[in-house]
Amino acid sequence: MEIFFLSLLFHLSLFVLQWVFPVESVSLPNLLALETNPSFHVINQSKRTGHHANGSNNIILNPTFEDGLSNWSAKGCDILLHESMEDGKVLPLNGKFFASATNRTRSWNGIEQEITGRVQPNLAYEVTAAVRIYGGNVSSAGIQATLWVQSPDIHEQYIRIAILQATNKDWGQLQGKFLLNGSPLRVIIFLEGPPPGTDILINNLVVKHAEKVPPSLRPLIKNEPFGVNIVENSNLDDGINGWFPLGNCSLSMEFGSPIELPPMARNSLGFHERLSGQYIRVTSRADTWMGPAQMISGKLKLHLTYQVSAWVRIGPGSTRPQVVNVALSVDGNWVNGGQVEFNDESWHEVGGSFRIDKQPSNVMVYIQGPAAGLDLMVAGLWIFPVDRRARFKLLKKQTDKIRKRDLILKFSSSEAVNVSGAFVKVEQIQNSFPFGSCITRRAIDNEDLVRFLVKNFNWVVFGNELKWSWTEPQQGNFNYNDADELLDFCKNHNLEIRGHCIFWEVEYAIQPWVQGLNNSGLITAVQNRLTDLLTRYKGKFRHYDVDNEMLHGSFYKDRLGKDIQATMFRTSHQLDPSATLFVNDYHIEDGSDVRSSPEEYIRQILDLQQQGAPVGGIGIQGHIDNPVGPIVSSALDKLGTLGLPIWFTELDVSSTNEFVRADDLEVMLREAYAHPSVEGIILWGFWELYMSRENAQLVNAEGKINAAGKRYLALKKEWLSYARGYIDAQGEFRFRGFYGTYNIEINFPTMKINRTFAVDKGESPLVINIGL
Ligand SMILES: *[C@@H]1O[C@H](CO)[C@@H](O)[C@H](O)[C@H]1NC(C)=O
Ligand SMILES: *[C@@H]1O[C@H](CO)[C@@H](O)[C@H](O)[C@H]1NC(C)=O
Ligand SMILES: *[C@@H]1O[C@H](CO)[C@@H](O)[C@H](O)[C@H]1NC(C)=O
Ligand SMILES: *[C@@H]1O[C@H](CO)[C@@H](O)[C@H](O)[C@H]1NC(C)=O
Ligand SMILES: *[C@@H]1O[C@H](CO)[C@@H](O)[C@H](O)[C@H]1NC(C)=O
Ligand SMILES: *[C@@H]1O[C@H](CO)[C@@H](O)[C@H](O)[C@H]1NC(C)=O
Ligand SMILES: *[C@@H]1O[C@H](CO)[C@@H](O)[C@H](O)[C@H]1NC(C)=O
Ligand SMILES: *[C@@H]1O[C@H](CO)[C@@H](O)[C@H](O)[C@H]1NC(C)=O
Ligand SMILES: *[C@@H]1O[C@H](CO)[C@@H](O)[C@H](O)[C@H]1NC(C)=O
């Protein structure tokens, strides 16, 4: 779900752009965040502003068109200079002039400037431009800033650096950030995007070395009220005091609800009254949003992670599954506190989490969702800041149990050397558990990025380069070069690879020519895709995501019938039996999306299996916000009942504050690594500007490892075993260690001997013979 965090309108426009000219990634540049660079520790405000005085280090020549159109060129169209247009209806935003790219006949036509020699590799640049559109048949269109880069090997790349949904009403600010790899021969920046016939107007363009901002500080919260419920009268010991009906419905109190806390809250909610068995019944609900509500303004603390939990039920009369959602209205914005879907009359747990980063003035919590006319019942609602670290002790214990093995090193020596009593130092060199990252063709040109990757990860997945839209953007026009180059790279660096993805079920992700096929054409194209890809790469990819996001889309199923999805699995298996075939979807583990609850996922997998689909693994993408351990592990437990390996396939967490991001990442990594069903964790990138999610990086653009990156490395280190001691009288040395490869140093009075050994997965103690 690479672009899931944008509005639909936004990514639709991106998508349209993508087909028209090559772009390096579906990923987006940071549109807003000018990322921090913690290497800049001491901030001298006067120096900074002095240094970055307006435009002084802008690498664009004649950026405001004071010098006419000098230094600018047209890209496939005409460019003109203006002081105004339409008798003063269109005026410059700043200064005296603006330029237009007109007579555009292709969406990639626009205005450009060569910046070769003025742009340095491996420095982060920020780009801003005042732009709008004019004429044609649209009032709004995407304007994109793109770099065209030619490398010494004459390899050409197009790098998208910023995009703005521009309008014909007013100037808008296009903003982005980029970084170049290697030593490019030529670099040109250009603006493009709107449909033919629509002009691009530009008032100024600034490209300068990204300003260094101070690193984020860890949010300081004194005496965190962990586990303390902020909802008044949750238990209804005091009638329905504190509660009011939202909308034209009625609340009454009844008896007979569970007296146990909902499971996900059991271990994280602090001291609480025993549940009373009383519940609120909501009747006369004239609309889906009607239900019990409470004002909680002033009770929420910034930056804390709140867990939400409630028992809910619906009255009789429902003919289809009903959604129940705990919602927060935070200054009028909807915040999802968790949702659940069911179609029976028993009590269900609803659980979720949220966090507030800006002080709100008005907050209401309400429970909503079922169809109008249905009664809604709520027994207790708890909202409390959760102490996420409190679980770590338990998780460490679980980790120790499932990821380690007892080891007996038996030393033997052919000579008459007495090994007993020799001092040994054992150090794990590598943990064999799969920790991976997404990479792209462009990313592997960045040597610093590659160094970090190879050192800290043993698996990868390609961001876009294997997707059908990438390998066959137009029918019969194949591009396997990028995937081939990435495969070579992985082979050279000993990296295992997930194949992502053969198909993608969500319509917006499907290239127009495929969408335009009739059914017989489509079935042929699907068969050809399977045959081409899986024959070409037989044995190369350890996993395939066969049909990405089947819980969130239904393109192939709608067009070709339900069996098509199982057919994709069956055919893939025939073509490459060595690959494990995965389902892969998002919002599985966070309680926020009823389309992809663990229950829905299980239903889908069983259904596929019933149709003979050889499903070999469960992919949880893991694009998550405010993760809370008990919710994530509850999902893993449920999915674990299927007995299939679970992988986190696209994990990323996003927060502008890198310490909060680090905490979120730690929660996810610890939960995953401690769960017996999880067999691999792949991050969806780690280096700023090579990721699709904003504010998710572990390493900032220019190579500084941030707090989230440090946390990742610390965990990787924690998950390496060390041991020291003396060989006993039996010639043995025992310890318990993580699976992986080890180095051992044996110290004799006169010499040191080093050996390596491997520890495979297994339950029983492993005896390793070490001959000296
Ligand atoms: C900040 O820079 C200014 C100008 O260079 C200098 O006069 C001032 O002493 C500096 N302040 C600090 C706190 O370093
Ligand atoms: C820099 O430019 C901005 C907007 O163009 C303007 O508001 C600001 O006053 C300028 N600052 C200086 C120091 O010129
Ligand atoms: C930019 O334009 C000016 C005026 O036409 C010209 O003198 C200068 O050489 C140009 N610079 C570059 C790098 O093309
Ligand atoms: C746009 O194209 C038309 C037809 O080729 C041409 O007459 C006109 O001069 C062009 N406009 C500009 C601004 O170059
Ligand atoms: C303008 O757009 C409308 C609706 O998309 C379309 O019907 C019409 O033909 C378009 N007109 C021109 C001149 O392209
Ligand atoms: C409230 O609902 C009742 C029953 O559906 C209806 O008769 C009444 O007009 C509604 N009142 C308002 C203010 O909407
Ligand atoms: C080997 O060395 C250990 C410790 O130094 C000693 O206790 C033991 O007696 C020695 N064994 C032999 C066979 O020399
Ligand atoms: C489907 O499309 C193909 C290619 O355009 C065409 O040859 C074929 O007749 C179409 N089939 C049907 C049933 O329309
Ligand atoms: C020998 O093993 C120790 C402990 O793992 C390690 O620190 C050391 O670097 C190794 N020496 C060589 C020469 O490999």
C-alpha cells in the first residue's frame, strides 16, 4: 500500500502521470517535511538566517524571470514571459514576471533548466516553486517537478521530486526534496504534468541545499498517567452520568454484559473497578453515526499513545454485517479509535489506538456505525495512555524462548593439547532471522545506502521494479532491466529476495492498457504475465506476493470471476514450485479497518485454500500508526492459528518526531520478533527520500542515522549473542544463543585459535564439535 496515506484524488493524479513518462518510483518525495539533520547540533539562529538569506544559494539562474527567459528552455512546447495574463486577472505572486509553458501536446511538456555543475551529489536539496495552471479543460491538475539525470554510463533516469495538485484559481507552492547519487554527467530540472492543452505557469523556482534543522527532542511528559482511564463512568456504576446521546437517539441502562475486561485491554489497563455487567442501550437511532458520546476535551495529553477498548453489541434485525466504530472528533476531525464488524448478537471487543500531536480544544468520543434503526449496546469504554515499554520484559522472555537454542560446544584436539580450562570468547556475527528492506533501482546507486543495507539487512524486496505496471507499462513493451539489475545486485551481496508482486488487485494500481482489455484479452494477458515473469525468474525469488491487497480491491475478481485469484496461485506454483506464495495486505494488525481484520484475512485465506490455492505465507504489510502491543499480538495470535508463516512485508512507522518513531518501530519489531508465527520482517525502506512514507526514515538523506535508526541497530545488537568463559573438564562450553553464525576465539597460554560455526533453528540442544 505504497501511497495509502494520500487522498484518493491525489494519488489518482499521480497515477495518471506515472503512465505517461517513466518515473523512478511510485514513492513520493516529502512534500512538507524538510527533514531534520541531527548532525547540526548547535543552532545559531542568526547565522542560519544569515547564511540562508533569500535565494542567495539558489542554484537556479534567473529564478524570478527578471532576466526574461534567459537560462530557461522549453521542453517539447513553447515558453513565454508574462507580466500579467487576461488583462491583469493573472498576476505574478511575487516580483514582476512569470513564465508559461504553452502549446503543450504531451503531459511531459513543460519548462526546464539545466543545473549540471551547480548541483552536488549526496547533498539534500529542497525545491520550492510558485505554480498554477491556465487554460485547457481542467480547473485542477498535478504539476510535477522532475529531474532528468544522465549518468556516466549514459543511463538515464527521471526522478520525481515534488508534486502539487495545482489550480487555475491561484498560485500554489510546489515543494519537495531530492538527493543525487554518483557523479551525473548532466542534470536538468523541469516542470510537467498537466494534460495537453493546459499551460503551466511558474513565478519562481528555488533549489537550494536543504536547510539543516535541529534534531527533534524526545517529548517530555512528566508522570505519564499510564493505564489511567479518561472516560467518565465507564462501568456505569453511576447510571448513565457523563454520557449523552449523539443525535436524535435515546440511551438507557440494562444489565447482562460481560464482567471481564476485553482481552486486548486486560494487561494494559491499570487499576480499574470490576465491570458491573451494566451496559448502555441506544435506541431510536435515526442514523449510523448516532450513539453514546462523551466530551473528553482537556483530558488528552500530547504524544502519549492511547489505547481504546470497549465491549459492543447490536440489537436484533440486522441482515448484513454491521460496523461498530469508536470515533473521536478532535476539533472536528475524525480520529479512528478502532472498528469491528460482525453480524450476530453477541458481545464483541473493539480496540484501537491513537495519538494527538497538537493540542486540541474540543474532543468528543462517540460510538457509531450500525445501520439506522438497529440498537447499539456498549458495555464500558476505556481510553488510557498505554505504557508500551511495560510489555518488553515479557516479549524478551518470549524471544529468548523461540529465537534461541541451547548450545554445547565440544572441543577436541588431535594433539596432546589440554583444552579444559581454556578461555573462550564467543561472538555472534549474524542473526539468521530475515530482516529486510525495500530497495529500488535508484537506491542501489547510492553507495552509502548500500553500505548500510548490506551491513544491517539480509533480505530485500523491490519497491516497484517487479510490478506488472513497471515490467509492461504498455502492452508488449517490456522492461525487465531494472529487476534484472536489482537481482544481480542481490546476488553480489548475498541478499534473499521477496517477489513483489505478480498482480495487484486494487484498480488504481493497474495500468490503463490492462484495464482497457476485454475479458478474453484480460485472461490472456494474465496468463502471459504469469508465464513471462515466473519462467524468466524461476528459482530467483524466495517469495511471491501473488495478488497484492485482495482485501482492498477486486479488479481481477470482478472481471474474471472469483476463481481467478486461486488460479493465479495455482499457476504460479506450477511455474515456480520453489517460491512460497503469499497473500499480502494492510491494516491487518491495528484494529483500524474492518475490510482487513484478522478475521476477514483468515476467511479469505481459507477460501483460497478451499479452491486449491497453495497459500504458503501471510504477508502483513505493516504500514502502521501508534502501534500498541496487545492489539498487534492479538492479530498475530489469530492469524497464527492457520499454521502458516507470517511475514511483516512492508513495515514502516511515521512520525515527525524521530523518538516517537523509534518507539513505534521498537514496539513493532519486538512484537514481531517475539511471536512464534512470524518468520521475517521487511521494512519498506530506511533512507530518507528513498521511501514512500514521509517521516519514516531511519537514516536521513545525507547519511545521519537518526533516533529510529539507532533504535533499530540497538535491537539488532541485542539480538546477537555473546558468551565468555572457560572450557570445562569434559572439554565442553555451554550457552544459549540466537540462531545464526558465530565466531569463537579459544585462548591457550601460547596461542589463540579462531573458529566459526552456525546455529540452525531447532528445539533440542545443539552439539557442535570444534576440532582444534
Ligand atoms: C551566533 O552567530 C553570531 C554571528 O556569527 C555571533 O555573533 C554569536 O555570538 C553567535 N551566537 C552563539 C550563541 O554562538
Ligand atoms: C525572504 O522572502 C520572504 C518571502 O519571499 C519574505 O517574506 C522575507 O521577508 C524575506 N526575507 C529576507 C531576509 O529578505
Ligand atoms: C544565463 O543567462 C545569461 C544571460 O543570457 C548568460 O549570460 C549566461 O551565460 C547564462 N548562464 C548559463 C549557465 O547558461
Ligand atoms: C502555438 O502554436 C501555434 C501553432 O503552431 C503557433 O502559431 C503559436 O505561435 C504557438 N504559440 C507560441 C506562444 O509559440
Ligand atoms: C472538456 O471536458 C469534458 C468533460 O470531461 C468533455 O466532455 C469535453 O469534450 C472536453 N472539451 C474539450 C474541448 O476537450
Ligand atoms: C427524533 O426522532 C423521532 C423518531 O424518529 C422523530 O419523530 C423526531 O422528529 C426526531 N426529532 C428530531 C429533532 O429530529
Ligand atoms: C587440564 O587442565 C585442567 C585445568 O587447567 C586441569 O584441571 C586438568 O587436570 C588437566 N587435564 C589433563 C589431562 O592434564
Ligand atoms: C476482445 O478484444 C480483442 C482485441 O481487441 C478482439 O480481437 C476481440 O474480438 C475482443 N473480443 C470480444 C469478445 O469482444
Ligand atoms: C576471533 O574471535 C573473536 C571473538 O569472536 C573476535 O573478536 C576476533 O576478531 C576474531 N579474530 C579473528 C582474527 O578473526
